[in-house]
Amino acid sequence: MSLTIRLQHITAYTSSRNTTTTKTKKSNYNTTKIRAKSIYSHNPLTPIVFCNRKMSITHTTAGEVVKSSLIDPDGGSLVDLIVPENERGVKASEAESLPKVRLTKIDLEWVHVISEGWASPLRGFMRENEYLQSLHFNCLRLGDGSLANMSLPIVLAIDDDTKEKIGSSPDVGLVGPNGDLVSILKRIEMYKHNKEERIARTWGTTAPGLPYVEEVITPAGNWLIGGDLEVLKEIKYNDGLDHYRLSPRQLRKEFDRREADAVFAFQLRNPIHNGHALLMNDTRRRLVEMGYKNPILLLHPLGGFTKADDVPLDVRMEQHSKVLEDGVLDPETTIVAIFPSPMHYAGPTEVQWHAKARVNAGANFYIVGRDPAGMGHPTEKRDLYDPDHGKKVLSMAPGLEKLNILPFRVAAYDTVAKRMAFFDPSRAQDFLFISGTKMRNYAKSGGNPPDGFMCAGGWQVLVKYYQSLQAEEAKQQPAVVSA
């Protein structure tokens, strides 16, 4: 049974937005949600109750119909803030005439996220009442009284000089890092940016060394500016990976084309080893045992900002493609796409955002493991968050009741079977846990991990990457001059 937390004191979200959205047309059917219990129950007699869903129709705010038989987006309508092509000339001229706000690379990633509907029903950078709801309640109250999960504040910071230049203008133009006009921000509101409060409530600590804080918040201005976005054209990065950046609308269409009756999403920001593959393949097998006919895996690596020692996106995507080429995952039942969000490393707070965004993309199952979105404490030798809290929080997060959470079992290298397997505590001595540090050391030395840890093609991608790092570091070492 799902747990609904009622927060009566949250201001209705839609009161701050001056936009009328198209209602969702829903089919008449009764649904029973599979919740709370892990599909990895050891009791084979655990009863599973199914729902007989009919196709529902979702309208985007641009009026386009997107079919989905699985799950409705938050707010009932999938937000699409890209200006139609026939209006772009007029809108670009309007943006040119307005006071300008310069975006950082990470600000642009957030424009991308908002514009495609990952944060539906959010239609722009948060105004103050939305910011406070997100910061203090992790959700937004909608006009009908329901809740939409929104655990991370999505905000745009400006400095004092920019605020003064904006003056009393109701709208501003947003300029990308390369100087190109990206968007108009309409009906703006400017308010104080209390950085300490934001950091403390998002991360649960103000300890130095938090990657997103140091990269984004510390150098940011003392004001936040919110408003509705009108994005002049689709955000492209021209890095050879744009074909992987499928929007929620495109993903829903692809799920429908493949006639998926379940979509299970798996987020990662690391290379895929055979333990991950075991988990994903086992999840699909168990969904089939539960009665689903065509479960589709959404393999969804995070593509926005990550900390400096994470494997870069282009290397990860090459490694992921080798995993499919080598047959470790089935391309017929797997969709690989990039999730454009920046990474906060905010543990249980952030994992709600990761799950909520996949609801908007059409996933009705979300796989969650140990310490999701977590990291080591920046100043102490321990995890920053309790490793089990992420999955516990997801199971009772307000606004995520319609999503089925799938906690996964721990996989490790079985030295007897010589392959990755689910950890068996009764013979713990037979299992080897290969940490990220150990994996990096194998790759840097050109050595190989134990057979069965990772597919050969994927491993060679990592060896090439880490050895290139070593070569670059060697070039930067000062030359030693002998006496």
C-alpha cells in the first residue's frame, strides 16, 4: 500500500502561473498499483494484483497528442516550451530588445530540462513561492489539490549588477554561454538567494567540498529570478551525442511504438559492469513472471554536470554502446538515452527528482539501489547519507505514489562461479566487491579485472580512457633536470 502525505499548508502551485494548460483526456479504467514490496521477494506465493490499463492520451502544452499506456505526466500535461518554428523570428526579435541575463553551462542544462517537460508541471525557473515549496516540502501543490514531487529547487541566480540592469522590465532575454539568444523569461520575479539555507536544506550539510555547491551556488549571485520560459529552439550540444538526447515526448512515442506494457528506468553515472546488467536483466525477467508481456528497459545515464573524477559522458556512452554490441543487454528491449539534468549528489533528496523526471518520460517502474545520488562525505571518511535511505524515501515520497519503486539486490563477483552474481550472505567469503577505485587501478595499469566482471569491449573503452589520462598527467609533470 502506498503512503500519501497530505501537506495542507502548501500554496497552490498554479496560482503563480499565468498559463492555461490543456487537460489530459483519460480513459475510464480502474487501476491497482503495485507498490511497496520489492519484486525480489523470496516468497514465490506473494500475490501480485494487475491492472488492465487501456491507452490514455496525453496532450502536450503545444497541443500535440502523445499516446502512453503506462503513466500520466505530473500535472496531466507534458510541458513543451519550445517556440514553434513559424514564431521564432518574432520571438528572437523580442528577446533581442529585452534586458539580458547570461547563462552558465549548467544554467543552460536546466533550460534544456525545463523546456522538454522533465520537470512538468514546472514552466520556467522557480518564482519564490515555488522555490519555498520545493525547498521546504519537496513538492508543489497543484490547482486541484494534488501534489507533484519537486525535491530540487530549479532556479536561476543573478548578481546585483544584472538585477539593476533589469530594473522594472517584466521580461528578460536569456543568453547562452556562447553569446547566442536562448530564451525569453516572462513575467519575472526577483528575490533573495539565501545560499546557506538552500545548501543546508538540499544537502543536509554545509560542509565544504560539495561538488554542485562549489561549481554553481558559491560563485552565484545573491538574487534568484523566476518566470515562464519561451525557448527559441531545441537545445543542442553538437558533441556527437545529441541523437541520444531523447525528450520525454520522444521517449513516450518510442515506448508506444514498441508496444511496451511496462517501462523500468535505470539511472547511472558510471560505466556498466556485469552486475548492473545482471540486475537489469533479472528485473525484466521478474516483470515477465509478474505478467507483463513486453517490459522495456530505459537505460538512462545522467548527461549534465558531474564531478571532476566521474567518467565523462562521451566515454560512458561509448562504453554503454559496447555493452549492447556485446549482447550483455538486449537492444530489442533496451532504449539508451541521455538524461540532461545536472547532478547534485544530494542523496535521498535528489533521488526523488531522478524518479519524478522518469515519470514524465513515461516510466512506471524505477530501479533504486544502494546510496542513490550519494557520495562520500567531503571532509570525513564515511558516506554522506545512509545507504538505505534513498529507497526508503522513494517508497513514501509525496507525489510519487503512482510510480512503482524497485529496490535492487546487491551484486558482487562470485569467485567460485567466476561471474557477477547476487550476493549470498551464507557464503560471503566467496564474493569479491570491486570498488570504483579498484576498477580504475585495473584500467590504469592496463590489466584486466576478473573474467565476467565486465564485457571485453566495454572494458577496453575504460582502459583507453584511463591510460589517456595517465599520458596527459605525465605531460604536465615538470621535467627533471639532472645536475
